[in-house]
Amino acid sequence: MLDVSLIVPLYNEEESLPELCAWIKRVCDAEKLQYEIILLDDGSTDKSWKVIEELGKTQTEIKGIQLRRNYGKSGALNVGFREAQGEVVITMDADLQDSPDEIPALRDMILKENYQVVSGWKKKRYDPISKTIPTKLFNWATRKMSDIELNDFNCGLKAYHHEVVKNIEVYGEMHRYIPVLAKWGGFPRIGEKVVEHQARKYGSSKFGMDRFINGFLDLLSLYFMSKFGKRPMHFFGLYGVLSFLMGTILAFIIIGNKLYYTYWLHQRAPLVTDSPLFYLGLLAMIIGTQLFLAGFLGELVSRNSADRNDYSIKSRVN
């Protein structure tokens, strides 16, 4: 097994690749590490792939993978995780904003300090305020929901033990939540290291403001799937029963009111349809029924899925 695998997803980064690969080689050679650089061309429209082919001819440690189209960073990372052969796997961006000088320290934190995941923290950033403020809000929300005390979930510079990347699946835009995926996958030893953030030297950012909205939606999806992915009835059924019970209580209140006017006051009772409680109760019962049916259908889907009994085993004896 190699000492370290460097996974670099990229999209239109032809200018920065030669400098990045030379920098990684310089650091790894100085540390006498056996390494591989996995360059993942995520459907670039510039000359990135040609640059990768040329670099591969002169640097045997480079492995290039060209995806058929732009699948996004999560898809590229998932391919890289499958290909990685290093004992420690380190991911970094290709735009030179992540410093390869951090590689030895990140590797030591995995092997010597017994962390399973180490996330970089760009404490001093060279981003505009339009990115830093939403990033702070995003990190705060993720900390609260995941109960993982990291300051920078979105940092592309992260290190993993080999076992971690082989037991998690990254899809959609879940690359921001790999520490969360790791924790919920049974790898709780997660650390953080302050890393240097370089100002962008070439090109421009490939991400817009929509990533924060999508990121929050992905966080909700991830939270739900981790808690109720194998038992959807526990979520939908609970709230369905509560909603239906509320509607039933309102129905009894309406019936009691009708009887009170008729048999106690001997007066003509108001029409049931004139009461707002009637519509609230009816709505609550309909919603409750729909939630319960959603949970029932979710259970049918879950019980017939291929991975319904797919549980990660940490170790065994004999």
C-alpha cells in the first residue's frame, strides 16, 4: 500500500496543474513518501486533459481520470475514493488555494494522532465578503445539526484513513458533509487543522451563491436519511398519528359543542361548517392520513432495497 493518495478533482484548471503537481512532488519527495496523484477531470472544456496526459508522461505517480461530463465535485471525489491505494487519502482543490505543504502534517495526524478524518480550517481566507458571511452561517448550521465541532466543513483540503473512504459514498453535493458522513458511518474520530489559504492565482471560482442553498437542502436530506433512512415509518408515522389525533380531538370538540347546544341549552346549535375548527380538524386528519401512507410506502421501498441490511463491520474475531 502507498503512503498517501492525493485526490484532486478539477474543472478547467489547465494553468494551475503543472505548478500543483510539481509542488506535490517536491513535498512528497522531501518526506520520502510513496504516493500517487489522482487527477480527476470533471468534464473540463479547456485543455486540462491534454495537460494531464503530458504530465503523466513525465511523472509516473500521476493517474488521470477523465469523466464523460461534468458530474460535480462529489461525483469526482467518489471516483477518486474508489481508485485510491494510499494508507492516507488527502483531497485538495486544483486551483492552488490549498497548499501541498500541509500534506506531511495531515498524514501525521491520521497515523500518529489516531484521527480517522482531519478537516482543514482556512482560518484566514482570501475570499470576498459575499462568500465568507454565507460560509460562516453554513458552518454554524452544520455544526448544530451534526454535533461535529468543525469550523470549516467546506474546506477542500481534508485527510482520511484509507478505511473511511472505502466505506462512505459521496453523491449529489455531499462533498461538504464528508465528516458528517464519516461520523454517521461509524468513524467518530474527527479532527481539525488550521491550514494556509492561498489567494487564487489562475482562473475564477466555479461555484456560485446557489451552492449555499443547495448545501442547506443537502444537509436536511442527509440528516433525515441518517436518522430515518431504514425506518421511515418512525418519522412519517409519528407525525401522521399526531396530526390525525389532533383532528380527532377537534372533531370531538365540535360534536360536544353540538350536543351541548341541543340537549343542555335546548337551542339550535350553530352549523358545523360555520366553525373554523371543522376545517382545521378535517385538514389535520387528511394530513395525518397522508403522512401515515407516506411512511407505509417508505417502509415498502426500504424493505425491498438491496442495502436494507448493509451494516458496516468494524472488526471480528475468528
